[in-house]
Amino acid sequence: PLFPLVLSFLSGTGIEPLRAVSFLNPLLFMGNIFLISYFLRRLPISRRSVILALILMTTSKVMLQIHSMAWSEPLFLFTGFLGLLFLVIYLEQPQPAMIWLILSSVAMALAFLTRYAGVSLLAASILALIFYGKSKGWKKFQDVILFLLISCFPMALWLMRNRILLSHEKYQTTIVGAR
């Protein structure tokens, strides 16, 4: 539901939804390129390899198509990459600051709200917290629980909303059908 909500918000400012996408997606494309470049620069590869990979990404027919259509993928990629970035920062700190874990879980929640496939990012993040987290024992468990609570809460609210609407529509259909 996040992509339609973002378009709805932009429409509230007077911008038509398709026009809003024509402004939003290039910004998301630049953001995705920046985040990918951040991850690539951290790898033990040459600067030329990083530049080549970025050229391939920016000229990729698939990436250009994804970012030129009114699809949710650009927003999903951006929020997912952002969540991974914050998670990497959290995992690499000698004394992890909880703010990075919270920011990661918020970004992952947004990715999950953008596309249901975001649940795979949650699973990967939980595995990263378990296997690469610097916390020990109970603290590691608390990190995983905090991450899950924050990243799943908005989707849980959305699913509850859908359940309520579904039961309400079902009730109205029964009444209308009885007449």
C-alpha cells in the first residue's frame, strides 16, 4: 500500500498521480544508484569495477524500464537498500547504536509496505542480526525482537485494516442479498 499512499499524498498537493511518478521515479533512480555505489565502494574491488558496475546499472534496460513506469519497484528498491545500509552500519559498529537498528527496521517496514516481497528482506536482516550481530545472548534476542516489532507493525496494521473492511463488506453483502 505504500506506493499508492505516496502517490495519493503527492496528489493532495495538486500534482496528478502520473505526473508525480515522473518526478518521483527519477529521484528514486538517483537514490538507488547512490546506495548501490555505497555498497560497491565497500567491496574489495577496484575503482574501475565500481564505475563499470554503476554504468551497467544506469544503462540497464531493466533498471531504466522499472524506473520509467508507474510501478512500485523503484520505491521498494530504495527503501530496501536504505534498510540494508542502516543494518550494515549497525552491524559494523564496535558498540552498535540502537538508532541504526531502528532506522533499518523502519526502512524495511516501508519496503515491506511497498511490496509483500519485502518479507524476504526481513528474513535476511534477521539472519544477519543473528549471525553477524555483535550483541550476545539476551541482547541479540532483544535486537531481533525490536527489529521484528518495528518492521512488521505497519504491515500488521494494514492487514488488520483489510480484515475489518473485508468483514464489513461481507456483512453488507449478506444484508443486501437477503432483501
